[in-house]
Amino acid sequence: MAKKPETGERLIASNKKALHDYFVVQKFEAGIVLTGTEMKSLRAGKANLKDAYVLLKNEEAYLFGAHISPYTHGNLQNHDPERTRKLLLNRKELDKLYSETAEKGLTVVPLRLYFKGARVKAEIAVVRGKKQYDKRDTERTRELDREAAQAMKERR
């Protein structure tokens, strides 16, 4: 009997730095054009989105700076770790991204890479940069929430 494909999501890599440095305005889900050895590296969890960003040109979206390590058992046709990868979005989503990024101060960054079934998806977001005092305020509220949760746990 054949095994049914997975329908859940399995995280490959996340961009925690983006959540620290930016306010998320809107999120999108995009497919990625990959080679075979990139797919095998992603199955092994060898990806990094730390300095990655999305660039919109020629009415298409491209992922720059995402590092997918070369496949360890690859041969001469192994991929370049930081090559530009095309993102797959429908026309309405691309138009929305173009109109959002036309506004000054907004950019597009990837938040995470994950498997959805057998396919690799990227969650990208339109973001606005945080100032230093915004970062401190976010840290302070997160710490207060953590302390409140711990106090509630101790009362039980």
C-alpha cells in the first residue's frame, strides 16, 4: 500500500533577525524554483535566511542572499549556495507587492522556508524598519509577557 503524502508544514529555516529588525505589514506565501541538489540540501535542513531579501524586477520576484549549502553527496553539477532564486507568485500578489513597496520605507524580506507537502514554500513579508527605541520597546513587552506567564504558572 502506498504511503500518503504529508499535508502538514515542516519548518526548514526561519529569519528571526527580520522579526527583530522590522514591523511586518503583510505576509505572502510563494513557491521557489529550485534544482535537485538544493532540494536535497533543504531536506537535510541546510539553509540560512539571515541576510536574504526579495527584489522585484521585470514583473517577477527574486530571492537574493539566501544561503542553501551545497549537497554533501553532490557532484560537479552541485548548485551555487547563494544563487538568485525565482519566487512563484500569481499576478495579483505581484501587483500588490509592487504597490506596497512603491511606498517609501517598505521592503520585502523572507521570514521562513518550509515544506508544504512535498513542495518548498517561502513566507515573504512586506516590512517597515524599526528604530532602536522600537526594538527596545518590543524586547521590554516580550520580557513582561514572559514574567507574567511565569508568575501565572507558579500560582498553579
